[in-house]
Amino acid sequence: MREPLIALDQDLRVISVSRSFYDFFKVKPEETIGQLIYDLGNKQWNIPKLRELLETILPQKTTFDNYEVEHDFATIGRRIMLLNARQIQRVSGQELIILLAIEDITERREIENSLGKAHEELEGLAVELERTARAKSEFLANMSHELRTPLNSINGFSEVLFDETFGPLNDKQKKYVNNVLISGKHLLMLINQILDMAKVESGKMKLTLSKLPVKDLLNEMALLVADLAGKKNLEMRVEISNDLPDIDADELRVKEIIYNLLSNAVKFTPEGGHIGIRAVRTGEVIEVEVWDTGVGIAVENMDKIFEGFFRVDTPYSRLTEGTGLGLPLSRKMVELHGGVLSVESKGLDQGTAIRFTLPVRSKQGA
């Protein structure tokens, strides 16, 4: 047997042991056979818990499993053992003998203790990471809020100058003012998206639910983006089912989701391409798909597109503006509504399809 095994008579003297017992405990037959178990190895086996098993517990039971004993042996050091005992009757007579199997679990217990310690450390690290993430989100939210106030002033005064409210501008002045206004609006969009992302991650974004006529909203957003598509000579297809019901949703957030996805489709589709939006009801959810025939997404980038500030790196995408926050923010807002958002693309220059669902009836209170 691989594990040490020892046979004792009713007086607790050794009748026989397995070869593995000799090897494991480093003893010889002449030092073992016929000896009282407590006297083995210069009385190393005089262990209180072993006495409890053999003299108190076992006489009342014929078997006993997984009785743990920890002891410091002179020959092999400190060991943790599981003892399994059986009382059986010998074939040659009426007397009973005790079979005692010994399993060394020292290394296993050390591993378990190490794993337990590692688990505690990981739990502590998770708590610290959560605290850090919360602090980051709060910092971004505060920073974004503080930046928006002066930026709104910059954009407002730029519009006043561009409209020549206080006097005419020459062509060069008007061009520069327009550049300031375009850059200011782009920066404001970035700040707003950072603020929204921080709110979602910190759990502070709350939905304002209402009965939303989703069919009208989708048609409205498609019409809004159709102008952008027309400027790039893109063909836009709209397939919105007429039987879409009103849903419980936050109108502002749903508009933001649709606009993010449709504007991305326009942005990343070269001139002469196609984009589209489909919407149907399936059971208790509304399914919406925004698709395009644009630059597509490489397989290696599919897991990265939901990371904040990540943008697909293609020669075409380098010419377009963007923050990389639109798609991850859209997914988070869909999930906040209780829906699911997924992306499909067969690869670069193969187009992209983004699908998401919104429940007809929200589980959240309005």
C-alpha cells in the first residue's frame, strides 16, 4: 500500500505494518513488531489525540474516518496526519484487530493555508481596487464638472463672436473663431462622456423612466443622422417595425445610445457606402440593430472596443474625430436599462453590426 498501514491487537500492540510504514517513519521491523504503539520510536507515538482515538472513541465504534492528528516526530519532523481506523475479526480466530491507515496531509494543509492566505490577500486587493476605482470615478466626475462651466462660457462667447453680434469679422478672424468653437464643442462632448462614464462606474447615474414611444424616437434619430449620411453620400436604410410598443426608458439616454451608434456608422463608413437601422419587438424586449459597410473591426480588437478611449487603428479612422467612449458608454447605458449590447464584424473593411435590446417593461421604479 502507498499509505502507511498498521495492524494492532486488542492490547494495542503491533501485529504487522506495511512496507510504506517503515519507509515513511524510518523505523525497522525489530523496533516495531510486538511493541505497544505508544512506545514506538522511543515513545514518539505517545500522542494524546491518538490515545483518545484508540482508547475512547474506537471502542464505541467499529470504524472511524479522517481523525486529524498533528505531531512532531524526531525522525521526520512535524506532520499532520489523517487516521482511518477499522475494527475487524481475524479469520483464524475470534479476536478483533485494529487496522489503522495513516495519510500524511502536511503538504496539502500547507497548500490550503497558503491558498487561504492568498484568498484573503486577493479579497483585500479587490477592496482596495474598488476603492481606487471609486476614487477615480469621483475625481473624473468632479474634474469634468469643474471644466464644463468655463468651457460653456468659452463656447458661448465664441458663438457670439462668430455671429458677429458686436461687429463684423474679417474672413481670417471668422475662420479662427470657428476653429475655437468646433474644438470647444468637441472638448465639451469628451467631458460630458467622461462625466457620464464616471457616473455609471460609480453607480451614480440614475435613469429617469417614462413611457417612451420608441418607434417615433428611432425614426426621429434616423432622420437626424440622415443629414450627416447625405453629406458623405451614404445610402441609409431604415427598417423600423410599425408595431413597436411604448417602453419604460430614459428618453435622453436612449437618444444618446442611438445617436452614438448611428454617428459611429456614418463616421467609419467611407463615401458611397451603406448604413442602416432595424428595430423589431421580440417577446418582452425591443431589438435594435445599427449596421454599416464601413471599416469593420479586426478580430484581435473585438475585446478592446469596449475599453475607454480605445479606437480602432486604421488609416481611415485616423482621419476621424472621436473619444473612444461612445461604444462602451452606450453598452453601459443599455445594461443600466436591463438590456444587452453586442458587436459583430467579420474583419477589417467588412462592416460592423451592433445589436442591443431594451425591455418593454422596466424592473426599476420610475
